[in-house]
Amino acid sequence: MKAKILLILHVTGKNFEDIQQILLRCSSHIVRVSMNESKIKSERTFRVQQLGNSPRVQSLF
């Protein structure tokens, strides 16, 4: 059974690549980091998907 954890971060004025690298360094179990631009261009939503015992990063987008 795989556990799925979705973390949503709301940040303003931050660089997506920097946030992405920080998150990937925090845990080897994070498999996906994605970003959605909101209607307000200065606000971005980051979604981090973490699956069970998966030790590798599968895709970043």
C-alpha cells in the first residue's frame, strides 16, 4: 500500500527552481514537484507528491 502525501505551498516572489531544489534535498521520497501559476502573477502554488517507499525522483515539472 502506497501512501500519498500532497503538500501545497503558497509563496510569493520566490524562484521555482530554488524551491524545487530545497524540497528535493529535504527528502529522497519526493517524486514530483509541480507549479501552478495563479491569476496573480506574483503568487505560485507548488505541489509536492510523495509516494510510499519510493527512493527516487521520477519527474519534475
